[in-house]
Amino acid sequence: MNEQFENLLYESGLTAQGCWEDLDSYAQHAIEKFAKLIVKECIDTVLDCSVEYTTRPQVAIEIKEHFGVE
């Protein structure tokens, strides 16, 4: 698993740091797929931004609104 994904997994409270290997393969696969889908959704949101969203802060706002994140 990507170290950044594992850090976020720990930060979210889903597992203790370094306990990725303790999860069964189904859970590992599902969590990795979920994380990759979120990243893909972010990329798609950035690529779909209209011309008015050309600065990084504007793109960040678009992603936050897309996911309903404060």
C-alpha cells in the first residue's frame, strides 16, 4: 500500500499505524480501491473545471464543494 494512503487510513481511525498487514485481503483491496476512486474523482474534478477555475485556490474550492468537505 502507498505510504500516504496508510497514513490517511491511520488518521481516519480505521486502523492503528502499521497494522495494514493485519487486515484481510478483502478489506485491504476495498480500502485501496476506495482511496484510488477518491483520487480519480479529484483528478476528474480538476480536469472538468471550467476556465474560471484556473488558480490553485479556486480548484481547491471546487474539490471541497464537490465532496462537501469543509
